[in-house]
Amino acid sequence: MRGASIVNDCMKTVSPAIMTDAALDPLNASKATLKLENTEKRDTLIAIEKKYQAYWAEKKTFETDAPTFEEDPTEDADALRERFPKFFGCMAFPYMNGTLHAGHSFSLSKVEFQAGFSRMQGKRTLFPLGFHCTGMPIKACADKLTREVSLFGQNFEGMKEDDEDETPPPPSSAATKDDITKFKATKGKAASKAVKLRYQFQIMLALGIPREDIHKFADPQHWLTFFPPLCKRDCNSLGLRIDWRRSFMTTDANPYYDAFIRWQMNRLYELKKIKYGERYTIYSPKDGQPCMDHDRSDGEGVGPQEYTGIKIRVIEWASEAQAKLEGKLPKDSNVYMVAATLRPETMYGQTCCFVGPGITYGIFQVSPTDFYLCTERAARNMAYQKVFPEEGKYPCVATVVGKDLVGSLVYAPLSVHKSGVRVLPMDTVLPTKGTGVVTSVPSDSPDDYATVMDLAKKAEYYKIKKEWAELEIPPIIKTPSYGDKAAEFLVKKLKINSPKDAKQLAEAKELAYKEGYYQGTMLIGDFTGEKVEMAKPKVREQLIKAGEAFAYAEPEGAVMSRSGDPCIVALLNQWYLDYGEKEWRAQTEEYVSGKLNSYHDETKNNLMANLAWLNQWACARSFGLGSKLPWDPQFLVESLSDSTIYMAYYTIAHYLHGSIDGKDPGMAPLKPEQMADEVWDYLFCQRELTPEIIEKYNLPLDWLKKMKREFEYFYPLDVRVSGKDLVQNHLTFFLYVHVALFKPKYWPVGIRANGHLMLNGEKMSKSVGNFLTLEDTVKKFGADAARVAFADAGDSVEDANFEEKVANAAILRLYTLKEWCEEMVADISAGKLREGPKDNFWDKIFENEMNELLETTKEHYESTSYKLALKTGFYEFQAARDTYREVTASVGMHKSLILDWIRNQALMLNPIAPHWAEYIWQELLKESSTIQNASFPKVSAPIAGDLTAARKYVQAVASTVTSTEAAQLKKKAKGKGSGYDPKKPKKLAIYVAVKYPSWQEKYIDLVRELFDKVSLTINDKEMNPRVAKMGEMKKAMPFIQGLKKRLAVEPPEIVLERKLAFDEVDTLKQIVPTLQRTTGCKELEIIVVDEGGKSGTRIGARSENLTSLPPVAEGAEPGNPRFEFTNIE
């Protein structure tokens, strides 16, 4: 979530259009969201929320410390945690170039709900939050403002509507995933929030910053003092349980954190995890430095894609090209068309070379006699990869359009066609990918095969000679599934008819590549018989050594720096973290695949996939904000490299400083200059301090012991919550560096990645007015209603949905429930509720259901399924109360049960809606201390299976009675059935069987025989033929299906021993008054049916043996009664 702030998002798209006043209005971003009217109830709830937020702050409720030595003198951290359980969770700290939006809030809510429940489990719960300021974004914005102040004046009064900014950057395209060995996260959240603003000061205006204050932001340090307090304000307004004492800002603006980062980098360097050397990296020529993820306005997550640049020598130009190039090239010069390929091992099968007919190519001089033909974009990349003599220079001697190159004869390295192949047109060649020149290997590339077939068929249309497209296609790779010409096989199998069948071709390409790479065997060349996976690097090396190819790289997709520079890939000498190093990677992979709790399998799979391909990562830059690299201070530590283990810093931050910039003293008498590397080793790595170090830095050992205890108590981190887009960088780095620096017992316990947050089912977008900041959200709905909507939004790694209608409905529900609780407490005080024994049938049912929902909700909280916890602990818990209130209308609700319900509701809702819960707890239940220190409620008695079964039976009866009357009326409307008229006085007869029909016994025995008690399933393949042989399929199968449904939820001994868990007749007697009231019947009778259904006994005051029952009675079975409505005089 770092960097995903409002200023950042506003910068994603720049428009040359003149800005309107509406675009600069901060309210415009949420113009399309729900409009609320009649806010009195919301305002009442917000007043309660403000009251208890102030109360928690005053009482320091969420400030949590490790047990002191006075509480427990042990120095064994494991034993200490055993006696004093703890929870430590945090979210990726937000970037301070704007205020928080609803997406931040969603990630925060995942930690917040878990923290709230952990407190109720009796755990010392730590939830801190820091402020990330490292990197390019703030500095880039500040520099833009400096320029704009110089252009337009301090308050930008000099800007005119027709002022033009520099050329806007082109829209970006998503990275194309061509390398199957790489994992890439799905991107797109940033682009979805774009607002088209030209100048930085306009972006600031859109944020609501007064025009006269904007010039202050030209100083980067002003951002560091302005936005963190707003972040804290907004988090507090949502009621987050954050320990703010432990907050800090990054960069050398905080000298303590700066010392921590220097220690981290020093130790990684000593461990040889940081190295120096040449490597490919995304680079901004304009900025003159690497452009890492957080330095980009577009293209986050895009990395270098390495290719093999094949040098295809021109033997003979096509006549059109010859005419265009006349006199522009030296005599006897060598021109090579450079094709970028990911599959050098297939070069044996080249039959032609493709160009885009409409693409303009440059011919660039690389030596006095050698020239490369490619796109200008590709040459720009090569110019920073030591391909050209002078860095950054790529002299162009001529240009030529692709259509003029068609027909040229070229020599393709390794091709079996030694006399040369032709240059042919391919409409799908892109100037934005590769070099614009494409090798054609139709044996293994479905795209190439489809294109050459099309060219051969339509040679006249394409203005080529047919034989140019009909060179022999040699087999070069044998695959187990697709033979030795995978492309031809797949094109025919998927019925691909032309190069325009893009969807099928994409599928064929992936199938051919995966099969060829992982299972293919070489059929040609020096590595015949070897697996493709092994031969590929050997063929590449052979080509490069022969001078027929060179290494080439470019960004996987478009990358735009924050300075507006389209980035390239450069080959640089730089400091880098050697992620992917064999031993380091193996250690990390073993931990992720084994002990790490990823909450969702998809997260674990993505982490493993990312570990499989991630390698060297530049960890230093020369521009921006940050900490200096200790051994090479001309560089700053890159923003994703100074944010890998700061969770450890949270544990001791409040001892070091009392303000986020480190200027105010903390609890311990320690100055920044005393925080030498050896001190951090002592605190975090269990290395003892030598007397020399203690004396040299005048260290207060007693305070350092307390700090070390904090770390060893709270570490390891229990959960790290982040958006799923951070799997590809931050979360993987976080794991790598923990593995490198800490002992295994301090490695992270869990990572929870969540999806992006949609708003009202649509992507959040300021440009269409579908956007909410955290401040907007709380002002609009209040904290608790917003939190309910966040809980309801979803718990999976898929994108979640904040539904404003849910938040709005939560306002009414919380307010109404508050009023009802107040009314009940008043009635109890006035003696209006029933007292005495709780032995009423409905009392027992209600208490048992409360206990069920308590247990189920607890399980949902434990599994971090907050949407389900909300369902059972809020909605269903109230539904249980509503039913109890309705069925006891004649006798009244029981005082102690209602008090239990109110108490349990407050406790169960506390993790999600703590303000409401606190109000009920303190002001209605008159508890003297905060509910934040209360335990999760326990059941009042073991859950009774007979009462659970009876409740479900009652619910089923009520539903069936309603549907029975509807069915009778439907028959009447069709002229069938009796003349029953619901408007006349009516009677309901309930036919109940206490014994099963004897014919069912043999099927019970069969089910008992075939039932698997472990899997709770029945072998249908074996059972169905045996039932068929018994000759009663029509009536037997519905009966067996009913048994299967019961076996899924009831104990087998109850179902198969032909017993109900409750007394059915007695239960029906209990619900007679309720059924009479809900159906409006004058009379209601229960008839116990004899076997066969022809006779039975009416029970009750008018007990009577009945010898002739209606046909409907024959269908009655234990637990499945039948009903009939009739009219009475």
C-alpha cells in the first residue's frame, strides 16, 4: 500500500486539456458516490464515536508494552510469551505524499479486526503504524512545485489558461507476460484512480490544500511534517487500535531510524547479500539514475526483460529500400537487422524475418563499418547497455519504412537455409515491444506459422513472391504432446484460420512455449538430444561468442518516471541486493512453503512463483529522500530496501524518541550517535555488547535490556497485511531480509495479502467521481458503519467491494439496536421483563442458539473471516433475538437472557464496531472499565444438539406451512383440489409420524453399510445399482437423498438408528400458539399418524382416534410432517 496515496494517484495520468474549476474541486472526486439525507442518526453515532476515541486516548488504552521484569523476571522470551500471550500485526506503512483513501482503510481493517479479537483473547496486542517518506515521489513533486513557483509566482497567479506544459507522456500499456518463468501480479489499481491534472499545484488544490499554502510544499521536508498528522487524524477517526508511541518517519530526517537503516545495510553487505557490479535495471536517462517501483508514475512492478539480440545480416536490399538508402551508408558496410528473441534455441528453424509494414526503422552506427537496423526505442535502450561506443548516444544515419524492406535477402544465424531468407511483412509487429524486427520460426511459433501460411495463400495481396513464404520448415524440437512441429499441430487443433485469431494464437503460444521449454528435446545443432531447458543458455552463449548475437534488455512494459521520462533498461555498475542467490533463495523458499501462514493458497503460490524468478535488485539511488549508503554515501538507500524489517524497529521506537522525527526524547536516555551497529546487534541479533563498546558509547545497559526484552517478546511478527500487488516486491524482500538477518524463531509468522478495494462494485476512480478518502468515508458514514462495510467487503485475495449501501444500512441498524438496548435496560430497571427460572421451551431454544452463534462467530474471528463473523455475530444474532421476541410475545422475554444477549452482542461486535460496543458496555451495562480489555464471551452451557435440531425443525415447519397454503391456493386457481378459501375461518391440521414405515428398513441397512464415517459420504456408484435391483427406485431414492442430507449435519448414530434428536410431538405442541398467530387459523390440531397413513390419533384437549385420514397424511415421516388447510364453519 506504500505510495498508493492520493497525490500519487493523481499523477498517474497527465492531460494537455485545460483544467476546469470542477476538476480542482476536492469534492469532485466523490461526486458519483451515494448522497445521504437525514443524517441525525449518523450524527448521534459519530458523537458517541468521538467521545470514546477521546476516552481511549486519555486512558492510553492501545499503548501496549512487554511484561516488565517486575511482572516476570524471566529472561526466557518463549516462556514469557507462554505466560503472557501476545499478538503483533501491522500493515505496510503508507507513503506520505497524500492522505489515506478507502483502499488503505481496507488493508488497515484486516490488522485492526485481528488486533481487536486478539485483545479479547487475552493477548498483549501491538498494532503500530509508521510513515514512509523515502524515495522519489515527494522530491519529484517538490521539484515540480519549485519550477511552477518560478513560472507562475508564489500563489500561481501568473498561470494563464493557454499555458502549455511539456509534452505529456504517452498512455502506458500493461506489461506483456511473454516469459513463462516469471510471476507478475495483476496491476491496474493506480490507473483506475487517475485524475487528469497538468500541474502539481493543481493536484494540491484538488487535495483541498489552500492555494496560498501550496508553495510551502516546494520544500520536501514540509511534506514530512504536513501529511503524517493527517494520517494519524484519519486513523483515529476510524477508531483504529494503534499504539502511536511507536510511530516514526523514514529517511535521515529521523536520525534514529537512519542509524537503524545503516545497520541493516552494513550487515547485509557483510553477509555478501549486497554486491556491486553490472546488471540490468530500469533507468531514467532524464533523472540519470535507476527508476525503482516507487520512483514511477506508471509501470510499478515492471522489470527488465532480457532478450537475445540476433544479428541478421542484410545480403541484398529490396529495390525500394536500396533506393531510399542510396548514398547514406558507407561502401562495404555491414547492416544487421536486430531481432530480439526469448528463444535463441529455435534459431535453427528460421525461414524468414518479419517487419511491421508501417513501422519506421532507424539504421544506427555501432562502428565504422557496422550498423544496426531497429526501432529508435530499441536503439535508445541499447545506448545504455554498452552496445554503442558512447553511452546514451545512438547515431542514426538513415530511416526506412518497414514496407520498403519487404523482399530483402538476409542471412539468419544458425538457420538451415544458409543461402538466406527473405524479409516479409507481419501486421502484428509492434514498435513498442522488442526491436520491431521479428525472427520467424514456424515450426514452434504458432504466430509465425499462421502468418507464413497466410502470406503464401495471399502472396499477390501482400506483394511478395509466394516462394518466399514457402521455404522448408525444419523440425527442431520434439515434444511429447505436439510432435516435432508444435506450431502446426496447435494451429490445426485450435482451428486457427488466420493471424487475426488473436485469442486462439495466444493460447497456442503459451501451450507451445511451455511444452517446448519444459519437456522439449533438441533435434538439431550442437546440442541435439539435450533438453531445451538445458540447451537454451548454451545456444545463446554460442551465438554471442560467434558475434552473431548480443545480450539486449528492455522494460517488460511501459515505465514512466515521476519526472515524465519514458524509462529504458540500462546496464549499470551499481549496488544491488542479490535476491535469488541460491542458498538464500532456498532458505526463504523452504520457509514460505512450510511454516509461513499465508492465509490463502493463492498468496503462498504467488510468493513461491516470485521467489522462483526474482533476482538482483538495485538498492541504491542518487536522487530523492532517504538514508545514505554507509560505505558509499554518494548513494541513498532505495525505498523498497529501507522498508523490509522496520517492524523490528516498532518494538523499540518509543524508547528512542517521543516524536516521529526523533527530535523529542523517548523513554531511554539514548542519543542517535549512541546507536552504533553493535547496539542494534545486541537488540535484534542476540549478540552481547563488549565492555569496550559500552564504554565507547556510554551505553545505559539497563535501558538496553528493557528494549531487547520488547523485541524478543513481540517478535516474530504475527501478521503482515498488504495489498496483493506488493507480493512481487515488498513482501518478498521482507521475507528475504528477515531470513538473512534474524534467527529462524524471529522470522515472520504470517503474511495476509488482500485484493484491491472497489467502491460500489466499480474500480475507484477520481475522474468519474467514484472515490473516497478515509476522511470522506468517516465523515459520511461514521466510523462503526464504515467498519461494518469494510468487514462486509470481503476476506479473500480477490478484489473486495466497499458498498456504500451497506455502510448506510449499518447506520440505521446500529442506531436502532442502540435504542432497543436502551429500551430493554430501562424495562429491566422498571421490572417489566419476566424473571424466575429459564425453563420455557423458547428460553432454552434462544439460549442454545446464542451459544451456537457465539461459538461460530469465535471460529470466524479465529480464521480471520470477518464477513462471516459479521453475518453470524451481528445479523444472525439479531435474527435470533427477533424470533425470541416474536414467539414470547404472550409470556414476555426473560430478563437474564436479554441482558446476556445485549452483553454478548456488544462483545461479539467489539472487534468490528468498538465505539458502539463501548457505549453499550459502559453506559448501559454500567461496566467500570473499557470493553477493549474484556474477554470474548463464553457459552453459558454446552451446545445441546436436541435443542439445535428442534430449532431447525421449527424453522422448517414454519417455512413449510407457508408454502403448503400457497400450494393449495395455486391448485384452486387451476381448478384442482378443494374449495379452500383463506379468507374464511380456517383450520390447520398437522400430520406427524412417530415411526418410520417398515419398507424403509432395508434402505437404512444399505446406507449404514455404505456410509463412510471419515468422509461422511456414501458410495453412490455402488449404492444406485443395488437400489435398482430392489425395485422401488421411485420412492427409495428420495428417501435415501433425505438421509444423505441429514448425515451431512447430524450424528450418524441418530440418523441411522432411526431416532430424532428431539421429541417431535412435544415440539409441535410448543409452537401451536405461534403457528396459530402467524397463520391466522381459528383451530390447529396435531394428528399422530399410524403406519400406512390411513388412521391416527388427534392429541390434545380434543383427543380422538381417527380412522380415515386424507391422502396427504400418508407422506408423513418422523421429522417431516405434512400439513393441510381446511375451512371451518
